[in-house]
Amino acid sequence: MPGSTEAQVARLDERLNSIERLLATVVDEMKSASESRKKVYEVQEATARDLIHIGHRLEAVEKEVTTIRPTSEEYLQMRERVRGAGTFGYWLFRIGGVVLSAAAGFGAAYTWLTGRPPP
């Protein structure tokens, strides 16, 4: 046999130590991978909770919008009425100016033609 039993036991011991170190490394990597997966799951759970919270808040906002919709529609109708009244007032003022200008012109023409003020 090419070596003594003690040499063979020593080589076998070295190989077993090498395998033991390799297994320790694999176990450490598995632990870190497990912790990493645990963190990912925790982040996913937190995200799910946040999404549920956002969903509840969105439902509340939708309810509020539905509640104030008649008021906002009434506001828009009133705004259109005010805009129409403003346009009406603008044209009424313009027509009044034309009527007053015409009356002043007739009065001036009457005074110029007759030489006396209008009655």
C-alpha cells in the first residue's frame, strides 16, 4: 500500500475538514439568503398594507366627491348665470350709451337749428 494508515487517516481528516468548511459556508449563505427573503417578504407585506390604506383613503375621497358633486354643479351653473348677466350688463351699458349719445345729438341739433334749448 502506498502510505501508512496514519497518512491516509490524516488525508481523510483534511478532506473532512475541507468538506466541513464548505458546508459551513453553504449554511452561512443559506442563512443570509433566508434573511434576505424574510426582508423581501416584510417589505411586500408593508407595501400591501400601504396599498390597502391608500385604497381606503381613495374610497373616502370618492365618497366626499360624490357628496359635494351637487354643490359643485350648482356652483358651475351659478357661474354661467353670472357670466351671462355680465354679458347682458355690458351690452345694456353699450346700448344706453348709444341712446344717451343720440339724445344729446338730437338736443344739440335742435338747439343749433332753433337757437333755443329743447323743451
